[in-house]
Amino acid sequence: MNGNANIASLVERKTRFAALFRNNDRSTTHLMDWLMEIVDRLPQLARQSITFDRGIEFPSWRKLKPGIGTEVWFCDPQASWQKGSVET
């Protein structure tokens, strides 16, 4: 059963920089704005790409490339381990 909120986690693979964010309403706009704010602080080398699972909070993913220069990839269905650092 899906609730109204979730926790988004962001982990940079090389440095292991981690950020957690409570997304109270699973809003894609809220999440993408937060991601751009956090990721934009990282050096360009650390924000070349990001991999998402197929959650309902990612439909605004297209904002990341023009906003902060980050390419976006998605895991294959039922393959969340493709995100790298986050185990489900």
C-alpha cells in the first residue's frame, strides 16, 4: 500500500556523499526542486548523471538536464539494484 509521503535518498557513488529528503506529498515538483538545489552544490564531475527507480515522484525528471546539467537514467523494472548504492 502506498502512503502519501516517502523518503528520497541521494548517494554519490565515489565520495559516498548522502542526502535524505522527506517528500511529504510525493510531489514531483517538490522533489525535483530539492534535487536541483542539493545536486547543484556538488562539483560538476559528481553530478554528471543520476539513476532513479520507477517511482511515481519522477515525472519531472526532464528538468534536471537544463537546470543543472545532469543526465537522467532509470532502472529496469524490478531491478532497483541498478541505482548502485541504495538497497531495497
